[in-house]
Amino acid sequence: MSLPTLTQPRPALPLLQEYERLSSHSPTGWADRISEWPGVEGEVLSHWHGELIALGLLDFDLSGRELSIRYQVTHEGRLSLRQSATSTAGESPDEETAEEHADDV
């Protein structure tokens, strides 16, 4: 069984990368919902969240949160990020912008 991967030009990949960065700096390992992304409408951003959750790459938590949902990259999500990074050797995912992929959803 292979892991689901987000390979270029998957627009949700930078969002997953950002959650990995944010949660790695959090003492709890969770990050508050990213509600704005440059050049991306809210509906598209919500779709990205749903895609990542459906693929099992992003987990969410509602318990104990009064203001916001919080998210955490799953083990499968971290593996997928590593696979995506090795499959795009020589390309930096950070160089791609969400704006370039907003219409890919």
C-alpha cells in the first residue's frame, strides 16, 4: 500500500508545509487554523484543508478550543512531505506560490 502524496502541482502542498513548520514550533504540536493565504479565496483554502484531511495528511482537533480549530500534520503527512521533497529534487517547494495554483483545485 502506498502513501498518498501531494506532488506538484498540488496547491495544498504549501499549506501542509506551513502546518508542519507551525506545529514543530508549538509545545503541543498543534497549530491554529490558517484562515488566510496570499492570493487564495477562503473557499479555496477551506477546500485545501478538506483535501489534506481526506487524504489523512492533516488531523484536526475541536476539543478544548473556543475560538479556533487546530491542526497537526499526521505521520503520513510528514512522510508524504518527505516523498514530495525527494520527488522534486532540485526544485524548492517554497519557490512555488499558492497564487500560481489557486485555479488548480
